[in-house]
Amino acid sequence: MCLSKTNAEDPAIFEFYMSILTIVCSRNNLQALLVFALLVSLGSCTQDPWAVDTDHVELSTPWKPLDLMAVLSTLPEDSTQASEFYAQQTGQFGAIYVEDILRIGPSESPTTAFELRNFANHPEVQPISQAIDSISGTAASKSAHSETLQQAFKRFHAHFPDDSIPQLVWMNSGFNHAVFPTPQHLGIGLEWFLGAGHPLVQTLPTHMFPAYQRERMEPNRIAATAMRGWLLVHFSDPWYAPKTCADEMLFWGKSLFILEQLMPNTPPHLLMDWTASDWNWALENERQVWVEMQPQGELFETNRQKFGRWFNEGPFTRAASIPQESPDRLGAWIGWNAVSDYMNEHPETSLSDLMQTTDPLPVLKAYRPDR
């Protein structure tokens, strides 16, 4: 345990060190006091090499989230005026919303504005909007998640200064997309985060929204789900071109390691979209999972349909002899662990350099599942 700047600000770790100091001082033990001083000095020298002080980072563009639901609630009655107002308020993402997400027509058409108003006032959509307003889309919720994402993007900007930062967009996607990343935007469908037990969520057809998916529709997952989705899409060009299972594992591992650096205060199980129990299962069974994954036939499998089983979403990981008690996407989690071990061996490596690493072999050699 090191007393880095981050750790020193953690009340639990600070209390740990103070308790040791109290014991040392009460015993008037000079040797123990010197050991304690050495412990603190060593800890203070082992700063996280990828930590970012966001107080000193300015985003290249102002952080101004767009609330599409607020825009829809103030559309003029006249369709032509509504179309002009909508275009002015929503910009490029407004066209994406009506054409690609809702698919109700071309954005410049007054008829589309008419259909957009019908969507907002539809008897089946209004309960969704009301649920959003009272749960995932409250002012407090949006403010908290917006701040978390803003801090994450500040860290991203510090590590990748030449990459663009998206505009955050709150929306009701009609249960079409939980996250909709584009090069310029990060759209979040707030209806996907009403809570697994919400009556509206319980009415969703199970053949389209299986139980494992509904269980993940929790408000506390908004920021991590959005950031993970954006990173995976953002880094896909040009870094996603897997020829083998090991390539896929490396891409996921790099993306999740970077996500961890961008959201250091988020519980790691949420970064995987798991429960805490899922995370504990993975920790307890890491060695056995690796035994199932590491054979040449698995790790260097070239058939995407076969090796994709390690990375697909689902109720569990449907690969090799992995039991149904497992969480899904264990291949991605193993990749994260392997990249973490690799980066701990090479702390001089920047996150940008990591993303450009395309050979999985050095990363696999660094992996220590028995650590």
C-alpha cells in the first residue's frame, strides 16, 4: 500500500496509516518509527504514472450537454417552425436522432418534425418519459453523471490531446440504443437505466430484452456504460482488426485498462457492467478461466464465430468449459488483467503508446494470473 496523493486522500487508507503511527508513537519504538517513515516515503514515491490532476486540464471545447428531451417538450406547433427550431437546437445529432435512432424520416422535412412531436406525445412513450424524469433523468442524476463523464474526458484529453471530445447528449431512444457514440457525440438513452425492478422495465418483451440485460438497467451504470461504449467505438478505427482470439483480447484489454485510468473512482465491476458478485467469481476463478483460454487452439483461434464466445454479452461466458455461474465476456476481463500486468512492468508506457501496441505476445508473457 502506498501513500500516493490519491491514496492519501482516501479516508480509509489515511486512517490505516494514522493507526500505525499511533501504535508506533505509543510504544516509543524508534526502529518502528523509522520503518513507518520508510513505508510512507516509499509510498509517496510510487505515484500512479497515468493519474491526471483534472483541475489543471481544460477541454478543447466547452462541456455543454444537449438535452434532447427538453427540446422535444418545447417544439412549436407549426411543423415548419418546429423543424427549424429543432435543427437550430440540436445540430448534427438532431439529424442522427430522427434518421438513425428513431428512423422517422429525413431531418430537414417538416413532416419529420410532425412525427417527432407524435413520438413525444405517444401514449406508449409518455410513461417512459415520465419514468426518465423521475429516475435516471432527474436534474441531480444528469448533473452527477455529467460531472463524472466530464472528469473522465478531461483525463482522456490529457492522455490523447489530439483526439476530439464528444458532446454529451441525453435522450429517450425508444429503447433502441442505450449508448450511441459518434465521432462528435455521446448519446445516452436514459430509458435504459430506470432500474431492473421498475414496472416499465418488467414489461419489456423477454425475447428482445433478456433477463441479464434488464438486470443491467440500473441508474448507477450510466457513466461507466457510456464511457466504455464510447471508447470501444472511438478506438475501433484503426485499432480493431482482430485476426485471432488473442488480438480481440488485446483490444478489449487495452480499452478497459484505459477506461480504468479515466474513471479511477468507479468500482471495477461497473466498468465491466457486472455485479460485485460477478467480479468476485472472476477473481476466485481467474486461474481456471486462464487454463481454459490459454491453449493454442483457443488463444489463436481465427474463427470469429468461435472465439467471439469469450467476448459476447450474455447471461454467462459460453466458451470452453466455463460454467453457467460465470459472468459474460471473461475474455475481455482476462485481457484487462493481462494489459494491467504488462503496464505495471512498463510504467513508462503512455496510454497512447499502449493503444498502438498491436502484438499480443509481449502482453501475454507479462500476464500473471497467480499474482
